Amino acid sequence: MEESIERIKLAEEAFDKVVAAKEHLEASLDAFDGVLDDLALISDYYGSPEWFDDFEADGKGELPADLKRGILSEDLPYHALVEIRALALLMLEIATDTLYLV
């Protein structure tokens, strides 16, 4: 009987963790799904002729000093896009592993 109780406790703890993580993942995926158009805009803009024109204008001081311009840095958008791709690949890997469990 003691073994049954321990198995049930362990399974219940695992179940609670899985349900909480699933709910968090679902909320995160919903939020990310909501910015896919923004991601496409960034992907299309970064490295485009327009981006280079804007980058050059920034270098010449032609843009307002108070304009937020992280998108014109060479590293920030690049790293964000690379990290998003890595996350997409991780999601595929997790999805593949999960399909064999359920």
C-alpha cells in the first residue's frame, strides 16, 4: 500500500507540473502567434535596401535624437531572429518527442 501511495504522490506532482507548464506554454504560444505579422515585418525590413538607407541616415545624424532605433543596430535584430529560429527548431523537437508520449 505504501508503494501505491508514493507512486500516486509522484504521479500527482508530475501531473501538476505538466499542467502548469502546458498552460504557460499555451499562453506564450498564443502571445507569439499574435506577433507573427510583426516578426514578418522585422524579417523583411532588416537588411533590406530601406534598412540600409535608414541605417545610413542614422549614421549621418539625420534622424531625431529621441527616436528609438534598436532595429538599426546590426546585432539586436539579427540575434533576435536567430534566437526565434532556434526556438522554432526547439518547438519542433519537443513536438516530435511529445507525439511519441501521448
